[in-house]
Amino acid sequence: MEYRFGLVGYPIEHSLSPWIHNKFILKAGFKGNYALYEINTTESFADRIKEIKNDMLDGFNVTVPYKQTIIPYLDDLDEKAAAIGAVNTVVCKGGKWTGYNTDGDGYLRSLIQAYPSIGQDTNKNVLIIGAGGAARGILYTLGQKGFNHIDLANRTLDSAHKLKDLFNLDNTNLLTLSEAENVLDSYDIIIQTTSVGMKPAQEKTIVNVNKLTKENIVSDIVYQPVTTAFLKDAENAGARIHRGHSMLLYQAQYAFELWTNIRVEINEMDQELFRQLEG
Ligand code: ATR
């Protein structure tokens, strides 16, 4: 089989997706390629999308800032992507485009891969830090999988309130960041979903994690730097950590699966990507 995939976004010249998907293509024993469609924010999005239609791709990913912009150009929208309000994967079949969101599922797959017991116990107490697009995808997916003790902490409580109302989360407590800091060790899983700690302001941590122990799993979706200051502090305190680069791999694995029906094993790619990001 020969496949043609792509990525729509801006800026994407340093994207890791071509490396990941070209590896998947080889691993699955296919031929094909993964092209970059960088759409500058000054260009006409509609015109560039027409060009992509003409290229007859089998599927493409969508990244910032177009995860919502793409929606009116689709023929169909998966229920989960509709609920999250963002699309990161488009399947093209017979000229028909269907939008999906694999971010939340990719995230949960990567977390369960690292800590399998999480997959068997949805009673865990979870704290999500942040209330933006990434938090929304993860929150929705965890809720769907049956996790029912999820609290939200955010700098501004207003956006956390909106998220709580959007998904009718009656059991969810909302916390300010300083409130969260005081009770952080009461959560089994703490998930950092904001951009705080990302290069270049990488020394910043959103909340102090010094009280944590090995009873706490601390996850950060930021993957540049590959070990954020937040994760370093958590690890030094004794907590178990989960790095953001694996979410990147597993959301891609799920996208590839939607395009080809093949679930490629990640195995050594996790370490390879870790080393690339570290270097
Ligand atoms: P994304 O879609 O990538 O999640 P976003 O929608 O811009 O990004 O959301 C950013 C999240 O990061 C929000 O939760 C935001 O908090 P507010 O709702 O209070 O704005 C959080 N965030 C961004 N910068 C932050 C900072 N310096 N300190 C604390 N929280 C921050």
C-alpha cells in the first residue's frame, strides 16, 4: 500500500510529526510520505485547503492555530471531536473529509502505557491543571473512560467554570493554583496541560510540587524541554513522572490507525524521541 499524509498548521517547520509518521509508514510495511502544508496566517486558508483537496491525500493532521478553523471545511465530524470542539486528524476517503480528535485518547494511551494500573482503576483522584484546549480534550476523554473524580485548577476560575459547565461535571471541584498547591498530594494523578514551563521560559513551574511522594503520578504535556522543571521538581520530591513527548507519539499512533486501520507499536520510538529532544 502507498499512503500520502500531511500536516496543516503554522509554524510547522520544526514539527516532529513527519519523523513519527514516516517511521510508522516503514514499520507498517507501507510506502508513502508525510508532507508539510504550512499555512501562513496572512494567506487565504480556503485557497490552501482547495490545494490540499486537489492533492488527494489519504489523511492529514491539523495543528495550531487551525484545529477549529478546519471544521467548516469537513464533510463529517466525529462525535468526540465535536464535543471537544477541535480537530487534529482528518481522514480523507472517496473525496469525503471526516474530522477526529486523537489528542485526549493519545494522552490516555500514553499514560496507561507508562502506568498500566491507571487503566484498571477509574476511581483515581485526578487533578487537571489548566482549562484551555488541551485540558478540554484530556478532560473529555477521561470522563468518557469513566474517571469520575476529576478536579480542575486554573489561574482564572472563570475558564475552569466554563469547562465544568460545558461537560456537566457535577462532581468536579474548581481550585485556584494556590489552593491546588496546598492539596496537591491528595491527588493520585496530576496533569499539567498549560504551556507554562515550555521553552524558552522553561524554568517556570505552575505550582510547587515539593510535597509530593511516590504515591503521586505527575504528568506534563509540555515536551520541550523533554523534562520540564515541573517534572524535575516532582521527581526530586519522589513522585512518579510522565513526560509530554509520549502523548505526541500516541496521538500520532491513533491518527495513523484512523488512516490505515493499523496500530503501529511505539516501542523504541519513545526512547528515540526522548533522546532527540534531549540533544
Ligand atoms: P491550549 O489550547 O494550548 O491549551 P490555551 O487555550 O491558550 O492553550 O490555554 C492556556 C491555558 O494555560 C489556560 O488554562 C491558561 O490559564 P487562564 O485560563 O487563566 O488564561 C493557562 N496559562 C497560560 N499561561 C499561564 C501562566 N503564565 N500561568 C498560569 N496559567 C497559564
